[in-house]
Amino acid sequence: MADIEPTGRVVVDITEDVHAPQTQAPASAAGAVPVLDDDPDAIPARAEVLPDGTVRLPLLFPVTLRYRQTHRDAVREEPVDALTFHRLNGADLRAVAAATPEAQTMVALARSARIPERRFGLMFDQMDAADIGDAQRCVAGFLGNGRKTGR
């Protein structure tokens, strides 16, 4: 990159006065002030790291699995209000890599939760996006992103 000569002058327009006093973010109608995560890679605050190293994530929006087993007429309902995630192993990572790009998130979560992919797929389709995002953060915590730099 050192041999690339600049082609023109770069102008950065900063319209915000960095020396102006900072005001507190306005509170919502309920009086709550939004809290931003300092570390977006950290597991969600409501997640609990269990003594065996697994992570239990209570769902913000619980789901109910409804299914019927082959050769049975009765419909089973199974409420799911939390998921427990385990560390992934090599076989899990191969299964994720073998999945289609659209299914990789679901497969990674299913394998980490140790729930059969077919059953987890039914649950995944009902899950709220906030719960899916938080579940991804829990599983990503097992992978380790390497050293953090620039902080």
C-alpha cells in the first residue's frame, strides 16, 4: 500500500461540535434510558453461564412447539422458554459448514443447543429476531474471536 500515491485531497466534513457539552439522551415516555452494550461480543446480560460451562438463555418471547409424531393422532405441545447452549466440536462445525448459507445460523444454534435440527427448525421459525440474535451471541462466545486490538 505504500506505493499507492494519493489521487486527490480528502476532505472530511465534521458538522458536530466536539467541544459542545454533551446532553443526556432523552428518556422514553416510561422514563427508561436506553443502555448500549459496551461489548457487542459479550453474551446477553440475561444469559447465565452454568457451572459446566454451558450458557442458559431465557427467551424474551417464549415459543410453543406443536407437532404430531408419526402414527399418532395426538398433537403435542412443548413450551420453550429458555435454551441451553454447549460448546461446539469439530463435527458440529462440519455440519454448519455443510449447511446451505441460509441454514447455517439455524444449524449452529441447533447443534449448540443439542436439539435435532428438524425440531429446532420448527422452533427457529417461531423465534423472535431478538432471541435469535442473542442466541447467536451466546454461541459466538464459545468460538473466541482472537485477540482484541485497538482498544
